[in-house]
Amino acid sequence: MSPRTVPGPRRFTLALLIITVPLLLALLGPLFAGEPGPRAASFTLGGGHWAGTDFVGRDVWRQLLLGGRPVVLTALAATALAYAVAIPLGLIAALTHRGWLEELLMRPLDVLLAVPSLLFLLLVAAVLTPDAGGLALLVALVNIPDAVRAVRAATAEAAARPAVEALRMQGETWWRTAIGYVGRSALRTLAADAGVRLTGVLYLVATAAFLGVGAEPDAADWAVMVDRNRTGMFIQPWAVVLPAVLIMALTMGTNLLFDAALTRRDRGPGRERRGRRFAPDRRVQGPAQDRAPRPARTPAPPPTDGPPRAPGRDEKSNPCT
């Protein structure tokens, strides 16, 4: 049994199980959070707080219900904005026949690519005070150079095919050629890149919120919870462990889900039928039917020192022996 034939459905189910809990808590959690109760002592367990209290005495479970939506929405918005800019720029760079236009598009992005993402966020945060929307714009800006290069590399081979020249000679519009043919040819590669990039964006958003960029110091945010409650980790570990596990499950489940979805699309039922059309059925044909019968070997005659003997004569009847 090949290792690539079995793990597909299992990997998809595992990815759904991993990502369902943090997504439900992030998207539906604020609806069930309720009103805030009276604050208790910091870093305590019990007293109606089954997950304990945080560094200012708030209920950890209520903070978990409220803290997932900013992380998820900011990461999704940043990824969508990055690809909204990267896909047109990458297609223009791949389809253009003017070298100066390609250089004009790619060289400024290379300069921005040389700056580390987290350093860029900290430099901007030192001058400005971005909110959640500003953090999404900053994260999208630092991901645009990578995304443009990925789109250009994925579509360059399809853009050089003779079919693109044929579409141009037929009078097709640039958008129909770029999106309808070149973009569809690179769809699988771009989808895989989007899954990996969304995972990286989630980590970057969580790290920025952990450092206080784009989030208030006492905001209901999973990354802020990890940062503010780490001083009492050995007294009340659930205030740190639960949000950290949810962030890890969200990022890992996203990557596994994209990978499993692409694997299932690549191994569809039509492709399996085409692959088995000319394959022999080993369950019907036995090993003996697969091999042609070998011809029987004729034994070689024994070597003789003298002339051949007459047939029917026996050595005992010969007086000379």
C-alpha cells in the first residue's frame, strides 16, 4: 500500500478537527461571552472561574471567547489585501514584453523585501499607533513582495506558452488571457502558497500583538493574553497555555487543511480511473497467467570418445569390454 493513497482523507479530517475549535471560538465566541462578571484575585483557580483568572482578575474563559476574532479577521484581511495587490502585479511582470516595465515593478519590491517584517512593523509602530485595521495594512504591505514574486514565478511558464500568443492574435482581452488562462494554470501553486502565507501572517499578527503593536495592553486578544499572563504561568498556567494552544492549532490546522484539499483535488476520481484504465487487474490474473510458458529444454547428448554405438547394443554383450 502506497503511503500517498491512505493519508489523504485522514489528513483532511485531522485538519478539520484541529481548525474547527479555534475557528468556532474566534467567530462565534463573542456571541456567548456574556456580560463581564466581578473581578477576582489575579492568577487564581476556582470561585466560578473554571479556567482561572488572568493578571487583572478577569475570567480567562471569557477572554478566550472574545480574543480570537481580532487575530483571525486581521490575518484574513492582511492575506486578502496582499494577494489583491500581488496577483495583478505578478501577472503584469510575467506577461509583459517590456523589460523596463518588469524592472520598474520588481526592483522596488526587492528593496522592501530586504527589510525584516517584524523590524518594519516595530519601526512604523514607533512613529504611528496603528489599530487593528492599520496592523492588517502593515502586515499586507510586508507580504506583498513575497507574494508578487510567487505569482510571477508560478505564471511565468504558462505566460511563455504558444497558447498565450494565440489568444493575443485572436483579440482576447488582457484580463481574459491573464486570469482565464495564465492564472488558472497556476491556481494550484498559488493556493498552496496562500495556505503557507496565511500561516505566516497568523504568526506575524500574533507576534505584533504580543509586542503591543495594533492591540491595547489589556485587550481581549489571544496573543496579548500570552504576553500579559506569562508572569504567572507557574501559578495559573491556563491563562497562557489555552490561548497559545489555540493559536498553534489555528496556524497548524490552516496549513494542513490547504495541503489536504490540494492533495484531494490532485487525486480525484477521474484521475484514478484514467490511471487504472490500462493497468492489469492482479486480482483476476494470477502470476501464472501473467507469464508466458517457457519452452522445455532439450538435454544435451553426453560426450563420447569414439564413434557412436549402435542402438540397442548392451555393454555386457560386447566381449571386448
